[in-house]
Amino acid sequence: MSRFHAPAAGLSWALLLALASAPAAAQSLVELYQSAQGYDAVYQGARAQYAATVARGAQARAGILPAVGINAGASYTDQDLSTDNLSVQRGFNAQNAGINATQPLYRPANWAAYQQGKLQEAIAQASLTLAEQDLIVRVSQAYFDVLASQDTLALVRAQKIGVAEQRASAQRNFEVGTSTITDTREAQARYDLVVAQEIAAENDLQVKKIVLDQLVGRAGAIPTPLAAPAVLPVLAPQDVDVWLMQAEASHPAIAQANLGVEVAELETRKAEAGHKPTLDAQLGYNATNNPQGTTTSTSTGKVRVKAASIGVVFNLPLFAGFATENRIRETLALEDQSRAVLDNTRRTVSVSTRAAYLGVLSGVSQVKALEAAEASSQVALDANRLGYTVGVRINIDVLNSQSQLFQTKRDLALARYNVLLGNLRLRQANGTLTPEALVALNDTLALNGKPAVDSAAPVSPVR
């Protein structure tokens, strides 16, 4: 039984994908990250918290620095003095002013608090670094989510064109009596399914764009697609133990936990200072002026007193109702807690780093496998089309091969994005993620506007 040849697509898949995925005004990943830095509420809150913590740490310096104060006052006294032989009633004014300074000489609790303040600044810096790493990953995730949705929509639309052409071919064959109505109905059913998939893909793309716009604070953000052929970054170093050593040396969360142990130890020293003496140096100068005399004299002569003083004040606590002993017990327990937090942080970082490392390795292997599957699916589709023209294949065989090819292309695009995100998440897991990683990632983008999802061009292997 003879068959009519199924016509080729009116638009090549590569051209359709290029039109759908490569707008002229696209922004790079670095550009959108820089926009998010100035807009994202979570990151702005982390920066404000950092500034507040630094200011709070600086307050602790006051405990070891001198305190200086000026005092001044004025009063009026109405005096009524009576004896058996004398009764005097008079009023007089008095003014006083002075300046006094106190310099702590030995206050172990204040010194421990000052050291804690410096550690709190380092903890705040580590927290800000974690917030920056989180922002990098969130922006990248939203960026590649949009690209993945664009690829899905473009592939569904390309599949829609192919299914429409196969439907038209089946209809022509039925009209000339070379095929049954079953072929036509199968093609129509597949076409209706692709239309539904297109609607879902369009909606998903709009949602992903809204998420990206909200994150970067820019309406209509358009991410630049991957370059074609897609060349994924090399995983280096390729030894998981090196990644783990880097995590132990530089992970902000581990640094935070280490600093937390030091802060807890200093808190114990502060509590122990409750048993220790304190020694302060004091310096003062005070002047008093009584124009009409004093309250202890009946004379009306002026009285002026000027006094300068210098000395030290020693204080030794003897008993505080067992408050100091119980405070020491509390801080020792908190030391144990901070060490447990450190151990848990190290274990969590180790597990996360190993999982992220294996995820990248698996992703790279998956990309290679899908590249081979893409080539095989293309060969299978060509063979089914040829078989359809010579009558050894039916219409549903062509449609199934076509669907398999587009599903493979979609999975391949998603796998590439997952590898790129996996590299960032690996660096986040071991604490070495910096904005410079986005600059390196920009090299994989199509700065000339050519997308990576291209069914006509061969795909280079992962390097």
C-alpha cells in the first residue's frame, strides 16, 4: 500500500527555539544578581542585622574605656533658725558644678565582654556571607527556572508543529484511501494533548518570570540562554576530600559555630568574675558657690569651695546569695551546648558537601547519557518517518518517536541547568561560594543571543 510522504516542518526546530529563547534585551546572570542585591528583602534584612550586630559589639568597648561626666546644679534655701534668745529667718542661693571621670583598672567581666564584642562582629560577618551565598543560589535557581520553562514552551510548540503536520498528512492519506480513520484520530488526539501541554507551559513560564522579577526587583527580566553548543564547567577539584577540607577551613557556618564556642567560654569568664574584685581610678573637680553663706552658719559672708580629687576604689564581693555559683553552672552548660552545635554543624556540612558533590557527578553523567539519547531519538524519528513513507510504519509510530525526541530534548536542557546549579550548590555546601562564581558561569551563556537548545546542531560533550 503506497503512502504519501509526510512533509518537513515549515519552521526548523532550531529556528523556533532561537526565536522563543533569545530575546534582544536579555540580561546576564551577573546583572540580575546585582539587581537582587539592592532589592531582595531577605538580603537587605541580613545586611541590616550585620550593621546592628557590629554596633552592638562596639558597645562592649565602653566597659574598658573611661567614663566622664559633668554635673551642675542650683538651689534656693529658705531657712528659719530659732533659739531661746534669737530668731533668724533668711533665704540663700547655692550653685555647684563639677566634672568627674572613672577609669576601670581591673574589671575582668568588662574585659571579657569587650572580647565577646569583637567575636560578635566576626559572627555577624559570617552570617552576612551565608546570606550572600543564599542570594546567589536563589537568583540562579530563578534564572534557570525561567530558561527551563522557556525551553519547555519552545519544545512543546515545535512538537505542536510536527504533530499538526503529521495530522494533516494522516488526513490527506485518509482522503485518498491509503490509510484508515484511526491514523487521523490518533493524530488529532496527540495534537489536542500538545495544545493542553502548551497552555500549561505558557502558564508555568509566566509564573517563573514573576518569581524572577520579584527577586531582582526588575519588571520584565529576561535571562540570557545558554550558548550553543553548551559547554558545561569542569568540576574541579575532582576529589571530594579536598572539598571537605575546604569546608572545614572556610565554611561560614563552621566559623560561626567555632566563634560561638569562644563566646560561650568568655561568658563563663564573665560569670566567674562575680567572685573577683574590681579596681577603678577616679578623678574629679567640683566647685560650690554659696553667696549668702551656708545652712550651718548664721553669717552672711560668701562661701566658695573648690575641690580636686584623685583616688582608686576597690570593691570585693563576698556573698551574693549563691547567684554567682549558679550563673557559672549555667554558662558551663551553655559551653557544652555550643560545642554540640559545632559538632552538628561540621557533620551537616560534611553530609551536604558529599551529597552536592555526588549530585554534580551524577548530573554530568546524566547530561552525557541524554546527549546520546537525543542523537538516538533523532535517528529513530527519521527511521519511523521513512518507514511511514514506505508503508512499514503507521502514524502513531511517528508520533511516539517525535514525542520521545522532544521529551529527551527537554530532559537534556533541564539536566544542563541542574549541573550548573549543582556546581553553585556544591560551593555553597562547602562554604566557598562567592559572586565570582557567577562571572565564571556567565561564560556558558549565549552572549551573542544563540540558545543552547538546538536540535539541528550537534551538542558537544561535557568537558
